[in-house]
Amino acid sequence: MPYLTKPHDEFVTLDKHLAPRGVSFNLMPGQRLLSDEQSLSDTTIVLQKGAVSLHRQNHAILFGVVQGPSIFGLAAAASPIHHYYSLTAEVECRGYSLPAKETLQCLDRYQLWREAFYWMAWQTRLLELRDKQLIGANHYHQIRETLLMMLGWDDNLRSRIGVLNYIQQRTRISRSVIAEVLAELRKGDYIQMEKGKLVGITRLPLEY
């Protein structure tokens, strides 16, 4: 499986067995995927379609935006999550949730450990990439990597998320520094923006 390629076949297999046990949801932008009674420490969320932002409530840290299909809390019953995370719909979303204990029972009953392993390995690589982009990198490199990541989103998602706000929440760089870099990149025609949203990238210099 190529590096950072989402394991779609494994998702299809997991979804086939988990979906009959789940409670469906259809959400509009801004709505949360987890109710007040739920958390990722005891709930599995399967996002079949759409995109969500993942925040850690402590210090309001934005981990990023995840496009479906995706699974959150797949291994929660085996290794409880000790921080509180929130998932918020950024576009219209469809999927379902189920207790993490039922997820673990399903993996065991249908011997889905290979599929679960591939999915968890992919998520680990994403976290590794995020660390590489943000830890030890200067401000421009963090902004550059975030812009390139946003370019990979579909057009509908990019049209809904402001560039400056997203970069600030993801990197914690000051808004003034981000605004200055974006202004210079636009001036040099390296990036195209409209109403604060990213439209396209011509190319991004390696250094600022």
C-alpha cells in the first residue's frame, strides 16, 4: 500500500460489518458528530461522506480537517482515549456511530484485525506527517505545508474554510504573521484566493 494512500478497500470491509450495528446521522455544516453523552473514548464514528474538523478541547487545538470516508475511535475499546475531542461537520456529512465495545466485538467476531491494522497504520502515518510539518519548522514552512494540504481538499470544502483562520488554528502562528505571508504570496501570484478562501496554487517557494 503506497505511503499515505487511504486504505479504501479496508474501509469498505469494515463499513460492511459495522454499519448494521450503527445509529445513522445526517449533519449540516457546523453541527457536532458527538452528543453530550458521547466521546471518542467510548464511541466509534464512521464518516461515510463529508468532511469534519477534529479539535482537542484542551487548549482548543485543531488537528485538522478529515474528509470521508473515515473512522474515528476504531480502537477506543482496546485503548481508551484520555483527552476530549470534538468533531464538527464542515460540509454536509453522512455516517453512523456505535459503542466502541461493539466495534471491538465485531472486529473479533469477523476477524477484521488486518483491516483494522491497515486503517490504524494509515492514521499513524497522518499524525507522523503532521508532526513533520509543524514541529521544528519555521513559520513559513508551516504555512506552506498547510496551504499544500488545503489544495488537496475538494472544491466544496475549500470554498467553505477561510485560509487565515484555518492556518492560525492549526499552527498557532499569529494572525499578523500569516496575513503578511499570504499577502506576499498573492502579490507574487504564487497563490490565488477569493473572499479569504484558497482557489489555487501556482507554485510555492521553498524559502520565504
